[in-house]
Amino acid sequence: MLEIDKVSIIYDSSQLFANLSLTIKHHEIVALTGPSGSGKTTLLRCIAGLESISTGSIHLNGHDITDQPAHLRNIGMVFQDNQLFPHLTVGQNVAYSLKIKRTPKKITDNKVREVLSLVGLNHLIDRTVTNLSGGEAKRVAVARALIAEPQVLLLDEPLTGLDIELHGRLLEDLGKLLRTRGTTVLHVTHDKAEASAIADRVLDLRQLIS
């Protein structure tokens, strides 16, 4: 369970929001909508430990992670621009977090093939990411986040920039994958139809501010 309690964020000397509270249950997929500039992405980055909150607290499964470094939170994040390493292959990108943890190579290789199979990209394991289509790159970014088996997965508009047909297909595939794995998810999107299609609950950021 992810619990965000009375969180306030000041960014570039301006307060984005104050006293925001949100609870996401285990295995639940929650979609968060709201206007541009309202702080949705900044909230995700604070939950991931990439930025600091000004006041309030963040708890994960009963543990206070408010001041915990990002690499110790066991929270995965898929960024809007994917943020893949251009000099690495698909397999090397997906394996990156396990390599940092010095996971044995045999275990890493097996896990890489497992998650690439889940996103339908095992056949591209040796391809450089600069030679991927937009949809393939999105799938690699999801696989890279999932391989670490995060307790919570944060999705920052992961399907932005895709054409309508591909967007619909990936949205369906992603929803099935996350539910099959029982992943706890906070999904940020501007698209209310997308939010309704993938989430158990859809919330507007402005509803969470007391």
C-alpha cells in the first residue's frame, strides 16, 4: 500500500499544491489526471525519491520512505520520454538495474528474457534502442521498470506520442500485463479515456488537495 499524507510541494519558489493525500491499495491501478502544470509529474518524482517534498510524508507498506534515497525505495518509474540508454542494447537496458545490484549473470539473463517475453520483445534483445520504433521503445521502458519487481510502478504518460491505433493496442496490452502481475500502479495521464481504460480508480489531482 502506498500512502501519501498531507504532502506539499514547492517547486521553483512556487507552491504546486498543499496537503495532498492519497492511498493506493496493494495491486490497485490508480490513474491521476489534471491540467498541465498542476504537479502530476513532480508528485511522481517525489514518490520515486527523485525530488523532495516540502511537508507531509510518504509511506510504503507501513514504512516511512519520505527521506529514503531513491535506490532504496523499490519503486519503479516509466518516464514520458522513456529515458533509455542509447549506447546499450534492448537487453542491456532492461538488465541495468540488476547489473547495478550485482545480480549473477545467469539470473539476470533469465529475468531479462522473462520480462521481454511479457512485453513481446524477446526477438529484439540484441537490437540497439536507437533502432526501435516508438511503440517498441515504450515496451522496453516498461520491461526495464518491471524487472526489478517494484512494490509500486509509476507511469508518467508512458503512451504519449503514439498514433491512435498503436496507443490503443499498447494500452490494452499494458493493462493486461499489469493486472496479470498484480502490480500496484499510479498512472499519470491527460487522457481521461486512457485513464478509464486502464485504471481501477480515476482521480483528478485537484480532488486530493484538502
